[in-house]
Amino acid sequence: MGKSKRRSLNQELHDKFSYMTRESALESVIKNIEHKDKVIDTITLFGFTAEEMLEAGAAYEDVMAFGGIIK
């Protein structure tokens, strides 16, 4: 096996995408809400609403800081 194939196989083993449910994604967003750069992609991917985020425990000010991103 060549070096390139070996590197590709090793990279696939370590870079597997972890599956997220909607609930686990919401928990992750609430936990990391201070880091807006990181959570914007998750919010838009799952289409979270302001109501969902507030019910999950986010502060009103934090949710409103996202503006037009959330529904």
C-alpha cells in the first residue's frame, strides 16, 4: 500500500462525523452560546426557533443577539 492510501485511510478513521440528534445539537448550542461563531452553523442547519432555544434554557438576550438568523 502506498503512502497516500495509508494516509487517506488513517485520516478517515480519525475524522468521522459524529451524528447529532436535534436534542443533542440544541444542548450543544445552549452550552456554547457565548461562542457565536461556532453555533451559527448548527442553528441554521437544524433551523432552531427562538422559542426552542428559550425553552432549552438560553437567556433572552443571548437569543435576541442572533437577530435574523433564528426564526
